[in-house]
Amino acid sequence: MFGSEYGGILGLLVLVLDVWAIVKIFQSGAGTGKKVLWIVLVLLFPIIGFLLWFFLGPKR
């Protein structure tokens, strides 16, 4: 029971980071195909997709 609070907070943090990543992907200058690919990756694999986008995604 003690660990369930941290699971909820961690899940909320992942959700917030993924929404932030998707907004940044939409705002990027990348082509439409790359944007769709990154968004699908972030949605299908929330943690790994976010980390991949953060480190490998298009930079401004």
C-alpha cells in the first residue's frame, strides 16, 4: 500500500512529460512524416519514446 502513491505520482509525471514532448514535436520544424513517427513512438512507448525523442529528436 505504501508504494502505490509513488506509482501514481510517477505515472502522472510520465503523462506530463509525454504531453510536453508531443507539444514540442508539433512545434518543431521537422517534416510531417518525422513528426508523426515521433508522436506514435511517444504514444506507444511512453517512457522509452520520450527518452529517445529527448536525446535523439530534432533540435532547434
